[in-house]
Amino acid sequence: MMSLMLEQVQLGYGGSTIIEDISVVIPDKKITTLIGPNGCGKSTLLKSLAGLLKPMKGSVSLKGKALEQWSRKALAFEVAMLPQKPTAPEGICVKALVEYGRFPYQGILGGQSQNDKDVVAWAMAQTGISELAERSVNALSGGQQQRVWIAMAIAQQSRILLLDEPTTFLDWGHQLEVLELLTKLNLEQELTVVMSLHDLNQAAQFSDHILVMEQGGLITEGSPADAISPKILANVFNVDADVEIRGNNRPYFLARGSIQAADQNLLAGVTP
């Protein structure tokens, strides 16, 4: 089996449990998005999928083999992880940072092969940053920096890319650029993408599969239209919202207010 999967997984830190008994199969060559309130365990789950956090119970596996049985180098050929707030070394240029993605392929003496150079150039072209090659990463805009980090990740040529809130701290336009780029890579390179997002409309628009989490548990999963219902919005996100299914069978959400505000309006005899 090619899929990345969790089976009855318990996760936590220092003996404290964050996630309890989650089982899920990540669809291959699709975009899967984790949604849920802050602190529900999205980042913890992504770390476990990257092999950075060993389960307290259960198993996280790839191709039917537990991640802890993979060498770090072998796993790097399969899975790349982009954390929520990566930090670039001071003064490093764009090309040099993207080259970091080739480290798993380099021998004990290091040094780049012609293939490494070709892949770095390809990754920069794919993410539209070729003209920024000699610019300092820290001098770029937030959206440009995120493209550089994604270029580094895909230069690793893993078939699975994990991203923890890749649109955080970006303005609306740059958020859409990043999500459109991930969609492009998914479609053209058959890259399996797993990410966490806060914006539910963006999750619905750019995802094939949704995982809804709450308090360390998996509440439901499925297509955006199936997984994000008015009941889920109310119970998980505490939001009273109208849901419209558009022509592409993707839902669009318009919040009318919090559940508390809706309840107060009903008590006062006011129709929202």
C-alpha cells in the first residue's frame, strides 16, 4: 500500500496526550486539508505524518511500513515537511536556500551534481522565483518567502508535501498565490499535499479531502461538501453560517455570527 496512514494513533508530548485514537488514510495524489479550532492537534498530527513525532500508541506508516522503521534519508525521499514559521539563516540568498532541499541526495563529501543543479532550477521555475535567485530571502515579501520555502521543499522531490498553515501571516492575495501554486504542483506533478488551514472557504476551494478535528479527535472527513456542514460549523467552530453549494460542488460559507449571538437573538425574538 502506497498511502500514508495512521492506525489508532495516540500522540502527545512529555506524557501529556494531545491526540487520542485517530485512524486515517491520506489519499494519494490529492490535496488533503486539516481544519479545526486552535489547539485541536493539527500541527501535532502533521509532525507525526512527517515522522518527527513518534506515536505513544498505534502506528503511522507509509507503504505499509511504520515510519520509525524508515531511515531519515529514505523517508526524506518520500515526505517533505514545511513547518508553520520556518526561519532562514541570516543573509542567505534564495538559490542557496532552495539548494538545501537537495541535501538528502548528496554523498558524504557533499557537493552538488549536475542533476542537483537542474532540480533546483526546476523547483525555482515551478514556483516562479527564478528571477529572485540572488536576492536575500529575508528581504522578500511574505508571499515571495513562502514560495522560496515551497521551492526548497519540492526540490527534495518527495512525493508527499506536508505544510503547517502555509498561508499564515500572508495577505489575501499572497494566500491565494500559495494555494494556487500547491494546486498546480498537485495537478502537474501528482504531488500529494497535506496541509492545515484556518480559512474554511479556502479549504473548501482548494482541497479534495477534508479532515475536521476537535480536541485531539477526528470528527469527520470527506469531500469539502460532505465534511463541512452547518452542523459542523456550529458544533466545532461555534459559528452560525449559511452554506451555499456552488457549481463546482464546493461549499461557500457566509458567517452570520457566533452561535452565542444567534442564541441571544432567538431569546430576544430577533431573526438573524
